[in-house]
Amino acid sequence: MRIAIIGAGIGGLATAIGLQRAGAEVVVFERAAELTPVGSGLSVFPNGIAALDSLGLGSSFRAITSANAATLEAGQRRPDGRWLAHLPREAVSGLRVVHRAELHEILVADLRPGTLRLGTVASAPRDSDSTDVEVTGVDGESRIETFDLVVAADGINSAVRRSWPGDPGLRYSGYSSWRGVTSRPVDLLGAAGETWGRGLRFGMAPLRDGRVYWFGVATMPADAKIDDEYARVRELFGEWHDPIPALLDATDPAVVFRLPINDLAEPLPTFRRANWVLLGDSAHAMTPDLGQGANQAMEDAATLVVLLSGIASRPAPGQDLDLALAEYDHLRRQRTQPIAKRARMLGAFAHVPSRAGVLLRNAVMRLTPADAMGKQAAAVQTWVPPTATGRVALADVR
């Protein structure tokens, strides 16, 4: 099979590696002239690690991460440091935190030479039955290339998804997030997780070298203008409990950036259009409140590779390809769409606007048993790759 992948993010690269190992001829089109992954951290949970293991990337991933995040007390706190809720240790025992750029680097290194075409725009078909792709290279010249399958992994603002009937568009969550990584190790004082205020949240997690990935979230208009992003973070969180001030002190202001948090306005009716499929944020963009965006993209990649594993090396897969893509669409919508719904609900719960709402939210958090929170986490983080011949039993995340 000849397969095109549009987008060289984590999901697209993982898919390319898996399909190459399965015997397919793969080309990855990336519109950026050079790869500059966003310099922030990424939480990879057991389901993401299971996906990487299925793709043969687990060992490489473990080599650039550690399990130190799992040794810390985790849950939610108030800005004064008092705990609202604790997560059971087993709920975070499989967590590994990685710098996104480091993960991206090992994925690129695993591609065969010539697979990745930078500075190249690949356009969606003009009709639903075509797998002809219009490719415009760095020289500005356009040409048509034909594939057996096209995987659109072109992110939350997917041009491919926008060209399909039924695209619901994006919606703003009501909050935006700053992200940063400290430039030196910082002692987390034995705890990680999130701190919840009124319309504000702050989260932290350790990288393997002792540096800390952190994020600050604030309710604000999507188009808010802020002259100095770092100064605004200091203003909002600089007097919260330790070690938050130390994290900000240890962060280079130049690396701090802010993104509006969006997700799909409605679930997509399909992730498939003929021999085109959507993968990752292009298919199921979700708020980061469960930390599952990249993990679900890696699950997508592993699922598609497993379903194509017996036919990827064939020059004419025929009906088997049709059946595999139908199965991919079924499995991935069933898995990802309830998780996206749950993530948005959690974000709304965290960002209740009124003082009375915050008091009620905090009371609910304190009264929720730790084992109940652990079960909720396990329902999302437990995943087994499907077999090539049958559907996998999915965790109940509805």
C-alpha cells in the first residue's frame, strides 16, 4: 500500500512508523519548513504507553522518561496549599512525563530516510472517492500524487476536516492556558497535580532531569490581549502555595506561551470519508482537562496500524482496506468521543464562575472518595490495542 499522512505531529509520526514497519510505503507531508515542536511537557498515561508498545516505540519512549511523577502525592489543592482531593497512588503509578520536543525527536529519528517532506502542503480531494492528493512543494509547484489511503493528522485546525460535510467547527472553552518548563531542577516538595482557585488553575509535573513542566489556566475571552504573558502569570499565581513561586522564578519568561483552549463543537459523525481517515486532534480535538489529547492520538495510531497490519504490504488491498477503515472509524469514535465529553465537563466544573460555585465545587471534591476518583481515572487510562480480526472490549467511559 502507498499511504500519505498529512501532519508531522506525534499522532502522524507514530502512525507513519507503525505503517512502515507493517510493510507500507509511507509519505508524511508537513507544511512547516522546519520542525519546531512546542516546548512544553506531555503526560503519557498507561493507555498512551500501551499504544507506544504496540507500535514498537515503548523502549525508546521509556529511555527518555522516568517514573518519578508516580512517586509524588497527587490530586487537587487550594491556592493556600490545603488538599481538596487525593488521587490513589495506583491512579498515577503508570504516568510518565516527557518533554514534547524530546518525544518528537525520537519519532522523527525512527522514520526511514526520505519519508518526511517538509514545507509541503497536501490538499484534500475535490471529490469523496478520490485519493489523489494535490501536493505543493517548497518551490511553489503543484502536482497530483495518488495513494491507497490518506491519513489526515493535521491537528485541531485540520483543513481536511473543514473540507468534509458535517464538520462542526471549534468552540472555545472559556479559558486559556499558559505553559512553561523550568530551566533548572526545582524541588516539588513531594507533591504534584493541580491547584484550583476561582477561574484559575495551576498544574505541575516533573521531567526526568528534575526540571518541571507547569501550566496555568485562567478564565478569559478567547481573544484576550496581554502585553507580557509571563508578568500576567506572576500576577495571577505568584502568591499561591509553594513551590509555585519557585517554579515561576526558575522559568525563562521567553519560553512561556499561551493558547486558547478549544475543542470540537460537536462529535463528528464519522472519522472516515472513502479512503481518507482523520486521526488525533483533527478527529476528536478535546480540552486537556484529562491529559488525554496526545494519548488518544497514539491510540488512534496503534489502532489503525493493527487493523492494517495484514494488508499494508499488499499493492491492492481492496475490500479488506474498506473493512479495516470501517472498523477504525467505529472503534475510535466509540472510544474518543465520550472522553472528549468528560474532559469538557471537568473543565467546566473546575472553572465555575461564582464564589458560591467554588465553595460547592470544593465541598464536592472533599467528599468524593479517593477510590471513586481512582476508578474514574482507570476508566480512561485502561486500554488494550485491538486485534486485527476483532473488536477490543472498551473501558466504559460514558
